Amino acid sequence: MQALSSLLGLHDGNGHDAIEIVADINRGWPRGESRLVCIVYINVFTKVDQHSKADMSPAESTVAPGSLIVVTGANGFIASHVVDQLLQAGFRVRGTVRNAKRGGWTVDYFNEKYGAGKYEIIEVPEMGDDGAFDEAVKGAAGYIQMATPVMESYDPNVAVPNVVNGVLNGLKAAASEPSIKRFVMTSSSTAAVSPQPNKEFSVTPETWNDEVVKEAWKPPYEGVQKKLDVYTATKTESEKAAWKWVKENKPNFVLNAVLPNANMGKVLSPEGQGAPSTVGWIKALWNGFEGQEDLKENPPQYFVNVQDTARVHVGALLYPDVNNERLFAWAAPYNWNDILAIFRKLYPDHKFIEDIPDLGRDLSKVSNERAEEIVKRFGRPGWTSLADSIRDAVEGWA
């Protein structure tokens, strides 16, 4: 009975969902009692699913329930979770993808989960082309700009204008559709700052990564660090361009920006996505960085659970009090050894590499309270833990 009371409280006090707790109990209880637990599982599943939606009445949302929301780059790691949460909340979604064949898995996945007619895709091969999103916005009430080429070029003269133009194309398209009331863009932690281990400093909404942007423009345009600097420049300059455009053009919508750090957690479709984005870092560590030795040099920084990042995006779209804000989706600092410790606890029979010496720590202090407040409005106790995020990520291959 004590276990059932914990279940009906949705969380066990450590942030574990009731669904997960039931699964643990079901594995440990005698066979004769498993049927009772299955009944509780079904009832609690319904409660968790409802509780994870945005905590608001229809009248409080900036976007009417059932409205159409555009999500660009919808087959991406974070974007697919944003689509998932919007559909769960009762919205319709039009996702843009660069290639309909590669992004087609999203249609099958979301149609099976939510039923046909609630999700569709439109192909936008190049976000930097003039009018790239003009068709995508028709009939929409909200727009979430998530598409971005990730480290495709070493040359800032190519990469930066392409991303900036893509964001401006989204803004212009959204402004041409009077029904759009909110525009949310996915920026990056690197638009504010790059990781600096063992150095104490603060990150606020006024922080911009201007020094690294300057480095990005300095030749030669080669090497891993240059590619990282150029990516930083694309995110910094595109976010700055968005704020400047809104200030000058005063559109009929509110702009909010989400700046996530390293996203970890569940991959919706390992078949369709593999180990995407920063989940690839975790898989590389799982494999001892074999063939990906350069990732071993990734510095300590903050992580965030991908579903929390999605919640911040949806909150930035829906909540009336979130206006013209930079929202830092940074949960807590980590380094590779923290993840190795979690690996060993979850999979004690698997052989992992030894701890990496002298990694250091990210000692920065970030203004992430506002973003966490939004996460809590979705019925969460706060940021999802690193352990839970790693557990969810490795389920795709372990």
C-alpha cells in the first residue's frame, strides 16, 4: 500500500515518473501480484500523460487549442520532441524537413501515435533561399524556428549568411501571416558563451559570445576548433539578427529565444534518427570514443534533458507572460566521468573506459531559473537529472 501511495503521487520525490516506478515494482514483485500492478500502471499512465501537458486553461494560452503550429527542422533531435509535445497538447503541427524521404519517418511515427491528420511535413531544401518558409506558414498560429545546418562548413563566409538568412526568412514569412502570434527560435548556449572549464563567471540574458565570433572569421578555415567557432558564429549572429529585425519591423508576434546546452535523453525513433546530435557524444563515450577520439576533448559544460528543452520551447510559444526573453535551457554541469559513473551503475557487466584524468568542471553560473520555472509548469519537479537523461539515451542502443 505504501508503494501504491507513492505511485499515485506521480513522483517518488526524486523526479522519477510513476510509470517508471511501476515498471521497477513489476519486475521485483511475485508473479501472482503482477496483474494488480498492471492495472495501476494503466491508470497512472493516464495521469502522468495529462499532468505533463502545459498547465493552463485555453483562455490563458496565446495560441488557441487545436491551432496549427509550424516547426522547422521537425525531424531533428530536439524538434521531434517539440512536435511530440505539441501534438500531445492537442495542437496540429506542420513540420518542415530538408528532404521528405529522410524526414518521412516523422509522419509514420506521429500518425501511429496520435492518429492521421494532425501532423504533416513540407519540404524546404534550403532555409537560406528567399521565401523558403512562405508556404509553410499559411494558416499557422505559431512558428518555432529550429532548423539549422550544424557544422556543415568551416567557412564563416558561407555558413553565417546561410543561417542568418534562414532565420530572417522565417521571421518574414511569419510576419506575412496575420494569424501567427508567437515566434520561438532555437538559439544555442554558444550564442552566449563557450565552455571554459575551472573558470567562474556568470551567464545572463545580456551575455553574448562575441570573442569566439571574432575568432570564427580569422583564417585559416580548417580544423575541428574552427568548425566549432563557425557554428558558434552562426548561432550568435542569427539570434542577434532576429532581435534586430523584430525591433526594427515590429511584427504582430512576440519573439522568444531558447538557448539549450548539450541535450541528452530519449531518441523518439532510433530507426529514423540513429543517435542524433549530442546523443552521439554519449554513444561515442559508451564505445570508448573508438573512431571518434576528437569528442574526448569536449570540455565540461552543462547538460539538459531534451524533453525539458522541448517544454521550454512550448512554454515560450504558449505562455502569455513569456515575452521577448532569452531562456537558458541549462540544467546542471557535467563532465565525461559523471556519465561514466552512471554507465557503470546502470550496466555493471559492460566494460567501459577508465575515468579521464584532469577533466575539470564547468564553474559558470547561468540565469536558468526562468526556463526551469517553465519546465515546472508542465508538472515536473524541475530539471530532469543527468542519470535519468543518460538512462533514456542509452535505451536506443544498449
